[in-house]
Amino acid sequence: MPFLEAILAAEPLKDTSAATLVSANPYLDFARVLALFYQPPKPAPGIHPTASIASTAVIGPNGVKRASYDFNASKSDIISALNEICKAVDGVGITPALHQHTGTCIETRDEVYSVLEAVDTRYVKFGPDVGQLAKGGVDPVKVVKDFLPLIRHVHLKDWNGGAHWAEYCPLGQGKVDVPAVLALLEQSAEMKIIMVELDPSKNPPYTPLETARISKEYLQKQGYTFRS
């Protein structure tokens, strides 16, 4: 096949035998031409042998505009997606768990119960955030009790509706009955990980290290010990 030569320029060129394409914006038009001839590589379907997922990964619902969100219209898609994702990683050492969250497609009590009562619990487990549940108007102790057999991961967080940390607070300073939650979790032989966390905040009354110490000391008073 003969090699075709052409020059893309902003104005006609002299002293050249090559075909000249005159453009008001050569760079833009070059990008357009390149897109016609360059075909990006297409990866083979399937899971790459080097792909990995952290053993602590949780499935978090997407953010939505709660004022206009229609859960009933989305419910079937949510359930099918959870079933498909969780079944896909079954048997590879990963425990997938739904993590409900305020401001997302699974926030309220009815949404949490509706989803967890409909999914295939052979594959879909639960990783609740007790502070998020309280902020969403739900009794976290009741939810933990009702779905204890499914719980594998917990975000242990307190909520007081205050001005800092997205209305959350260090453990023991809010409205979550943390001892009751912990007492239930102690009954589960399937619990994997409990993570104490607190959202970032502008000009908070405590530093991140101080909030961690407050929560740690609170848990120590509940009888828990920590590795140094």
C-alpha cells in the first residue's frame, strides 16, 4: 500500500509537493482525524489474573438527590446489582457487604429492610454504619439485632446532630447506644471487622488524634483492650 503524505496547516504552504490541508484550528482537526484512525486496545472480557479486591471492601450505594429520589423505581436494579456483584466474588476469599449511607439510594429504615429482605443472603452480607443509621432516623440497635446473622463489618460511629464532623462525634458523646450495639455484635461468630471512624470537619473542637483517643478511652471503659 503506498504511503500517503499530507500536511495539516493553518495556511497554504509553498515549496512542498505534499498535499496540504488548511484548517483554522490544525491542532483540533488533527485530534479529530486521529480519532478516526486510532482504535484504542480492547481488553479481553473477564477478570484479569492480577486483579484483586481488598478483603475489607464494602459495597456502598451511590449518592442521590434524596428530595426527588424514587426508591421503589430503583429497588429492582439495586437488588439485582447486589446479587450479581456479591455472587461474582463468592469463593475467592472476599466477603461482600452492603454499607448503607445517608444521602444515598439506601438510607432510611424502610430502604434498608426492603433491600436486605429481598437480596440473596447466601452472597449479600451487611456492613452497617450505626452512626449513619441514627442520623437517618433509624434505631441502630434494632437494625443490628434484626440483621445480626448477616453482619460482617461495622462502622462504629456516634451521632449527636452537632455542628462538627457531619453531625457525628467521638464514641460516647452522642445518641447511639454503643454498648448495646457492641453487646449484640459480641454474640456473632461471623463478625469480621469493626472500624471506628469520624468524618472530617472544619475547625473542630478536637484534633483527629484527640478524637481517636476519646473513642479509644471510651471503648477501654467498656472492657476492650488494644494492641500497643
